[in-house]
Amino acid sequence: MTMAQQEKTPLIGLTIEQLLEELKPMGVKKFRATQIYQWLHHHKAHTFDEMTNLSKEMRAELDARYRFGTLKLATRQESTDGTRKYLWALEDGKQIESVFIPEETRNTICISSQVGCALGCTFCATAQMGFLRNLTAGEIVEQVVKVQQDNDARITNVVFMGMGEPFLNYSRVIQAANIMSDPHGLAIAAKKITISTVGIVPRIRQYADEEHKFSLAISLHSAIQDKRLEIMPVAEKFSLDELMDSAHYYSKKLNKRVFFEYVLLEGINDRAEHGKALKSLLGQLKCKLNLIPYNNTGIGYKASGDKSLEPFLSELATAPFMVTFRKNRGTDIAAACGQLFIESDEKARSMALPQPHPAD
């Protein structure tokens, strides 16, 4: 990208109101700003010349002043199962990941909300990087736009489960999700957009109070406070009791089901007593538990074996909530969050910065 191109302002990720304000020096009216917004987000345009309902003069002026986005493809890998993993270079030289998962009835993308993560979950590859910075709303939205363009396929489901803690970049994540669900934007059903958190309690309550239509997923990984604290340092600031209070608050206020993510770690959280604790913890809540096989990241944990899981699964067979066992995808291309980045840039670990907790 040339210096002249870098000086142009990116437009992807701006709301219609923000776009209207940005284009005010050009004298653009709201209906024109809406058209440009649609071309950027909805119509998968690659250039301003494709915006054929705008005059040639306006297209030329837009091209002179602005650009679509900022992400540059650094690496793309494709798994034997069709999963595609993308490593994007940001303008400041940092990198983030997205994963595209095609299925018969839907196309899912897992996207990043931060560069790295400050929360230090011991089994997570991204945690090795530390926290580098928050992504802008544009950098978040553009992951979906570019993956749609690359695959010539409509994204039907979005999960904020890539690099970073979405609720520590709350306002930008919500803006990005609003653009994704906007009929004039990416037109993805709000209920098909899932925002995941390790349990930033004040943000869960704010999320409920604001009555967002997006789904909420909580990375649980243990139903025992001491064990959760051992693998997830965030449990010291927000205990399991506080977390569950906020989950009940969300579910009752919005009458919505909470999704819980649970990565199975050999000998850590996959025994009968752990299944029993899950039944006790989640039994009175409208929820769904997603069991996820651990994707080996080479940082000291092992995936649970089929035989060792039997007592754990037997306990959950009588659970009063839905339990699913998610199949791993893209294991041959390092599709666990942060793996591709860590493999491509070992220097990232020394660049980590502290992050206020929680932050906007």
C-alpha cells in the first residue's frame, strides 16, 4: 500500500450517521450516504467505480479522498475439511486472525476483536501474546467483508470467539455487530451473531440492560471456582458466583438462553465430579452447554480421551439443559485461536502491553 493510499480515510465500519458526518465536506446527503454504506457493507463492492448509482464525479472524489478498509491478507490456509484460516496484517504491522467454516446449511466466521488478549487463560494460544491493542469497528467488520469476498459466499453466522476479549472492546464490538445485523449493512440476523466473553460481569449486565438481540456465549471451562481460577485468572476479579448472577440477570431480563463454552482438558475439567458440578451450576438457568475438544496448541494441555470422558458425559446425560459436543474444524491448519499468529511471529510475545480491566 502506497503512502498516498494510507493517507486516505477508511470507510468500512462507519455507521450511516458517522459516514454522513465524514462526507459532509463533499455535500453528501443522507440518502447518498446510505447508498455508499450499502455498497461498502452489503453489496460486496471492491472499488468505488462499482457504485453505479452514484455520479462519476462523486465516485472519482470518493476514490481521491477515501478507501474501503485497511486489512491486508498476510496468510490464508485451507483445511482438508474446507475450513479457511486468515491472518490479516493491520496498518501498524500487527496481525489478527479470522476463521471461515463452511457447512451445508450455513457459513460461519470466527472473528477477532483485539490484537492479543490481556486475560491470560492458560490453555489459550492467544494468551501467549498478551494484549497489544483493541481493533476498530472497521477492522472488525472488514474481516467479515473480506472473507465473504474471498469465498464468494454469504456469511450467515458470526462468532466473536477469535483473538481477544470482546467485552474489553465493548463499544466497538457492539458498533460492528450492529453494522453486521443492519439490513442495509451485512444483513446477518442478529440472533446469528454471537458475542463471547470469559465473564466480564459489568459488561454482561450492560449488555442485558441495553437489550441487544445478539446471542451471548460465556467461556466457562469449569464449574468449580478454584479450578476455574487455576486456568482462567479472570475468575479472581469476577468469581463464578458473580458470573452466574450476571448470567441469570441476562437470561431473565431478555428471556434468552445463555450459551456456555467448555473446552475439555484432560484431567483438568473432564471427570465425573466436573460433570456433576456443571449440572448443579447450570441446572436452574435457561442455557445450552457446548463441549469443545481441546485443539492442541503445544502449551502443556491434552485433549480428553474418549474413554476418560465417559463418566463425565454420563453425568451430563441427565442434565436439564441442552448439551452439544462440537466437532473440531481445521486442526490441520492450526485453527485454534492465536495459533497461526504465534507460528508466524514469535516476536509478538515481547510486544505485549497491559490493558485496563475492564475497558471500553
